[in-house]
Amino acid sequence: MAEPVPQVVAQMPKAKLIGLLALFLGPAVVIYSAFSIYPLLATMQLATFTGESGGGVHFVGLANFHTLLTDALWSKPFWNAFKNNMIFFAIHMAVQNPIGIALAGLLSLPGLKLKSFYRTVFFLPTMLSVVIVGFSWNLILSPLWGVAKGALTVVGLGSWFAPWLGLESTALVTLALMSVWQFVGIPMMLIYAALLNIPDELVDAARVDGLGQIRIFFHIKLPLVLPTIGLVSVLTFVGNFNAFDLIYSVKGALAGPNFASDILGTFFYRTFFGNQLQLGNPTMGSAVATVMFFIILAGVCVYLFVVQRRMRRYTF
Amino acid sequence: MLLEQRARSLAVHAVLVAYSALALGPILLVVMNSFKARNAIFDSPLSPPDSSTFSLIGYAKVFRASHIVVYFENSLIVTMVSMGLVLLFGAMAAWALSEYRFRGSTALGLFLSIGIMVPIRLGSVAILNMMRTLGLNDTLTALILVYIAQGLPMAIFILSEFIQQIPMDLRDAARCDGVPETRIFFEVIAPLLRPAIATVAVFTIVPIWNDLWFPLILTSSDSTHTITLGVQQFLGQYITDWNSVLAALSMAILPVVVIYVIFSRQLIAGLTSGAVK
């Protein structure tokens, strides 16, 4: 897309152009570099140092990473958090995205009434703070209040109820489902927009050929929105491997019971900021942040080079 | 045929109504019970407050026992200042990037878009060190600086796409009249950006208002806590006092819901890049 440089700009004296660029780009570039890119690089650099008892630091190369990945004291909680994070992500992929796709599919049905009402309602939880969502569900699922148990009893499943958030076996899944409840609006909205962009002729042609709405959805619409589903997946990945607020609000920094709900975000927070059990360790914290950075980078690369390349966007 | 169509439409609505109940239920339950006396909260959680169960005791307690007004003020200041500066600096940068093509402008555009995918949280260790060195630890300024850096990449991305759609004639006409470049931006271009501003504002405001991480790390005193952190700490402290907990939750929920309902149309249009009419 070789856009011709506007004449006036091309004829501008060099000094004037530089002055204008400094004026317009300066504030954004300075603040963004100083408070986003620089800290990221400085954190990676700090990960190659270790703290001394006197307060200084000295260079240790990749030793922190070696400790993090192999020393049982560090590697056990790290791999536990990593595994839990993968489960957290898998639940989002398996539950959040299919529900989002299904809701988007229903909302995009031609001639549906109350469309904007449903849209507004479904997206509402996404707008709320994770803290609020966490605490609200905490109360609802609490055996003390008994709302969840009451609701299950009404549909005859009262015996299923258990203090899910308190059990080692179910805490993580419950928290993941709370997060799904909150964020299902994002895949729904993005896929809904993609569905609306499908040209009417395609759908009409299929209808003339006698296909029903369900088959039109699965055979025509769904394949066309695959690129959006790829985008939604990478957004989910980045969000999940960066998650912290929900677990911290509901379970605290120790991500109980017995670290069953610990994910990389809470592990990073404990390592770098400290908690009841340990002092904060900025250099090891930096190492954890660096590993998280590479995990997120790997996810984004998979998306850019594998997913997006395979699925050529349908050009309308 | 007609009957079958009606049955199908009914089934679709049944599913959508059921999901609406799932999405709204928990929020309604919390807000409803926050207006009830303690006994009624436990005895009949599902019934709305009536004249015998209505009580504002939780709200009274929240106002008495926490600095909720200060938290609100802090959140408002941080969110509004960050949003204003993200919009201003973001629009200026987007304009320069799309209007003045220079060597390295593509590279600079890419550099500025790193922040869309890479979360700024990962630099927290260094951010905390920097703020301590700069003497900004435990100030709202620290939060504002971080939030501007966090909001800029997305703002520049959205505004650039928008600026490219503005017809060339407008600024060319202004240039022929000898209007200086700065005035072209502030007087000709900036007013045209209004529709995109709503989208950018929502993308900026929601994450800042709801953020727990940076207030937790960068602020340590009650006078600098934001509403999200303030409520989080209040809830942790009073977890057994159900009236107060429900009231604090409702007070955090209601402003967001009111603003969302007012702006939901622009928000959804922005999210879906205008595909939804």
C-alpha cells in the first residue's frame, strides 16, 4: 500500500518535520518507553542478578532460571502453577469459547427480537471488576448462605452441592468457571461481529439450496469466522497467563487450599512481593516474570505463524 | 411451517432468557440482599427487600468503617486523568504516524504496538523500583503514568485506523490556506475523531477502573487506594459481616452498571468495529 507522501509534508524543511514529529510523537513515545518497554527490559535484566544480604545485587547469569526450573524449593511451586495455569486455560477454551460461539450464533439469527437487550445483558459481567465477581460468587457458593445449594435442590440436584471453592480437587475448576462466566462476553461479541460481516448472498444461496439454519451455521458461517476464533483463543491465552486478580480476591496470595488454585500470576506476586510465608525476592520475581513473558510470547507466535497463516482471512 | 418457525423462535428465546438469568442473577442477588436486614439475607435470600426486611445498615457501616469516598475520588482522578492523556497523546501520535511518513515510521508503529499483546504487569518489579527512585511510590501520579503507558498502544491502533478514513481534502484545503500544522490537528482533525474517542475511552477506562494489580503494588496507604483495592481490602477484613460486604459490593457494582447501560450502544459498536448497527 504505497500511499503517496502528501506534497506539503514532502516539501517541508527537515528541521520543521523533526520538530513536528517530536511534538506529536514525543509524549506518547516517552511515556510508553519509560513506563512500559523499559521496565520490561529492566525486569529481564534484573532476572540475571541476585540479591546480597547487604542490599546490593551481583550478576549471576542464568542461575536464577536454573534454580527456578530445577531446585525443588522453587521448581515444585513453579510447575504446579504452570500446570494449574494450563488447566485454567483449557477450561476457558473448552467452556468459554463454545458458549461464546453459541450465543453469538443465536444472536445473529435473522429477525431475532430483543437482540440489543440480550447483547447488553450478556456483556454486563465483563464490565465488572474481577474483585466484585470473585466475591459475589464466593458468597453465592458459600455453604453459609446456601443460595447455591438451594438452587440445586430446586432442580433436584441438592446432593451434588459441595463447598467447591474450599476443596483441593475442585477449587481451580470453580475459579476458572467463575472467570468464564465473567468473560464469555468477549468471544461472544467478537464472533458476533464477524458473523454479521458475512455477506448475505452466501447465506441466501445456501438457504435457496434448502439448508436449514443449523446446517448453515456449521457448514457456512462457522468456517468463515475461524480467523476470529483464532484471535479469541490468543486473547484468552494472554489473559489467562496474566491472570491474578480473581484468585487473589477469592483465595488470597497463597492460592489455597494447599496451592491448588495457584497460577503463574499469584506465584509471581508471592515471589516478588512476599507474603506471610516468605520475604519478597525481586530478582527471583523478575525471573518468574521473564519466564511468563516467554510463555506469552510463545502463545502469540503460535497464533501469528501457525494459526493465522493456515487460515487466510475471507476477504469480503 | 409457520408453527414450526414459531416453535423454533420460542426455543431460541428460551435459551437466551435462561442465559440472561445466569448473567444477571448473581448481580441482582447481591444488590437485592444489600438492602436487607441480616436475618432476611439468610432466611430468604431470593426474595426482594420489603417493608419489614428493608435495611441500610450495611451501607451505613461501609461509610463509617472505610474511606470509600476517598477511594472513589482516587479512582475518578486516576481514571479521568489517564484517559484524558491517553486520548490526547494517542491521537497526536496516531496522527503523526499516519500523516507524516518518515523513515522508521513503520518500525515505530510496530514498537508502539508491542504493548497490545505484552502485558505491562510483567515489568512490575522494575516499575516498583523506578517509582521508589523517582519518589513517586504511593502516589496517584505513579498509577497515572503506568496507566497511560498501558492504554496508549491500543488507543494509537484504534485512532490510526480511524484517521486513515478521514478524507484527505479537509487537511489539504487547510494547508493551502496556510494554516499551521498544529492548528490543522487541533482544529480540523481532533474534532473529527469524536466517534472513535468513545471506543478508546471505554477500552481505557474499564481496565483502569477495575485494576487491582497496580494499586496493590504501587499504593500502600488508605489515602491513595482506588475503589477496587479499597473494596477488596474492606471485603477481606469484614468477610463475616454480610451486610457490609453486600453493601460494599453493590456500591462498587452500581456506578459501573449505570455507566455501562448509558454507553452500551457506543461500546458495543466500538468493540465490533461498527459491524453492529
